[in-house]
Amino acid sequence: MTLHRNSRKYHKWLMLFVGLQFIVWSASGTYMVLMDIDYIHGDSFVAAKKQSLKPEKVQYSFRQLLAEHAQAKNIELGFMLKQAVYRFSLNKEKVIISAKDGQQLSPINKSLATEIAKQNYAHKNAVISSVQLITAEPPRELSTRHLPVWRIDFDHFASPSFYISANSAQLVTKRHSFWRIFDWMFAFHVMDYIDESPDNKLLLIVSVLAFIASIFGLVLTYYRLAPAQNKRNKGKSRRVKLSQSKSRERAANEKTE
């Protein structure tokens, strides 16, 4: 009985402490399981692009680039809209130059960023609701390593946002309303509301307390079910004794006769 009383007391107080987090885990886990992860990643909002680079579009040679930008690193040849460009790192910053004449094209302006966002957007006749240049203090959904970026918001049910790097003119990330909700759900699920890391002490402590509360709950379940089992056993024992008593009475009567 002492174990029963202590289990009830500790289970009550522990569940009072961790019970709300149980609800949060259930709600956030349900949302993350039900949502299609491919849709959450926003890949359906990005158009599939296939562009072939013809030799005549590259008139500014790789040798000329190295002659003028000797410190260039991670050099890539690609496209910006329909124009062939070189992208490379210079003094820890991304730089774009034209593959036609070597003219520097970065950082890109608002008009060019808007065109790049429209080109990358999967839905035709895209309507842009707002355009913003972010150079400092980015929103929670954007890493500071991407700065400076142009944020282009589209007028769509999911309110998608494309982040176009001002230096590389590339789509660095995308977000939409359901992804933002997913981020918050994940943060509440792992109990890290800043870095969203599942490796944190708060989650460990609450998980251990929840486990202990579950053990006490199992003890209470045993004591709840045990009396019913004892009653059934006692009932069976009475029926057996009654049956044996009747058998002895019949045997005695038969002897008397």
C-alpha cells in the first residue's frame, strides 16, 4: 500500500509538470507526420530548369579571369537568367562577372532579383506582393551566411518567399507558411526555441521525468487491475469449493442409501 500511495503522489505531481509537454509533443508530432515533407521543403514551388551553355556565349576566357582576379576561388560557369556568367569567391564574398566581357554584375538590383525569382518560380503568371533587400538582422528562417539577399514574396495561398542572393544572383532558400509552421512545431517538439537542436538539456530532463511518471503510471495500473483479478480468482475458488461440497454431499447420501 505504501508503494501504491507513493506512486499515486509522484505520478500526479510529475504529470502536472510534464503533462502540458505531452500535449505539445502530440500536437507537434501529428502535424509533422501528416504534412508531406517534400511539400514542406518547397520543391514544388521551384521550376525545373534545363539550360545548355553554348561555346559562343563564353567570350571571356578562364585565363583572362585569373589574370584580372588572381585571388578568385571556387570558380563556376553558369547562367544568370539567359546570360552566361562566372561565379567565384573573392575575399570571402561571392562575385558575378559576365562570361561575355568580364564586366562585374554583382550585387544585383531589385529589378534583376525580381526577374530571377520569377524565373525560378514554378507557377506561371506569378504575382509578387513585396520585395525587400535584407542586409542585416535576417528573419528567423534565414541564415546570416546568405546575406545580403533579396526577399521576394509571392501572392499565393501558401505565401511563398524566395531568397535571392544579391552577390551570386541564385536562389539560396525558400520558405512558405506551412514550412514556417513546421519550423515552430519542430522547435516546440525538441524544446529548443532558438537553435531548434534536439541535443539540449531541457529535452533530456523532461524526457527523463516523463519516463519516470510513466513507470509510476504502470504501477497504478497494476494496482487498479489487481483487485479485479483477485475478485475473479476468489469467485472461482468459491465455485470450486461449492462444487466439491456438493460432490461430498452426494457421495454421503449414496452411502447412506
